[in-house]
Amino acid sequence: QVQLVESGGDSVQAGGSLRLSCAASRYTYSNRCMAWFRQAPGKEREGVAFILSGGSSSTYYADSVKGRFTISQDNAKNTLYLQMNSLKPEDTAMYYCAADYRAVSMVSTCSRGQSWYNYWGQGTQVTVSS
């Protein structure tokens, strides 16, 4: 059973930075979608950053975070990261790590939405104050 465990959420002031981590257990696939989603109160869950598993440098970002967030992975540690810079109050949300088992050839496929993903973490809260 694949397990994803997020950590790193915190309360920060606008303009600050945070790095989220997602430790993956029993997930050793390559060229599968891994992603960070977020969900603010009263809003739908949205994907913000996507990467192909297994050491790929192919990434994809939602327009709302492009240039501020960076998704990366450490294969040796089996860990996914989300570096978040220049944080804004509108970035406040529960952040979820997600992964899937189906092979894909293009990282843009990973942005299909939350229904594409079969594995989810429990979430970590990020709060940005103005």
C-alpha cells in the first residue's frame, strides 16, 4: 500500500517562504505523475505543481504559482518537495501530495485534475497572513 505523508506546513507572513515535504512509502515508479494540490476553505481542490516521478526534471505549474513555487524530488529519500517563495495570503490552504501509478510520457498529462490521482496524503496546512 502506497503511503504519502506531508510535512512542513506553517503560518508565515506574506512574502515569506516555506518548503513542504512528502515522504512516499512503497512508491518506486518512474514516469508517473506526482503533484501538489491545495484546497482553501469553500473552494475546490486545485493542482499547483506537477512532476514526473523517478528523477525527471519535467515540471508543470499552475499559472497562480508559476515563478514562485518549485516542485522537486529526491529519489534517494523517496521524497517530493514544494518550495514556496513570495507567499501571498491567497496561498493559504491545505496542501496535499498526490501520486498515480499509470505511466505517462508528458508531464502536462499530470495536470488533468484530482480525479487522475489514486494516492493522496493527509495534507499539511499553510497559512499566509498579510
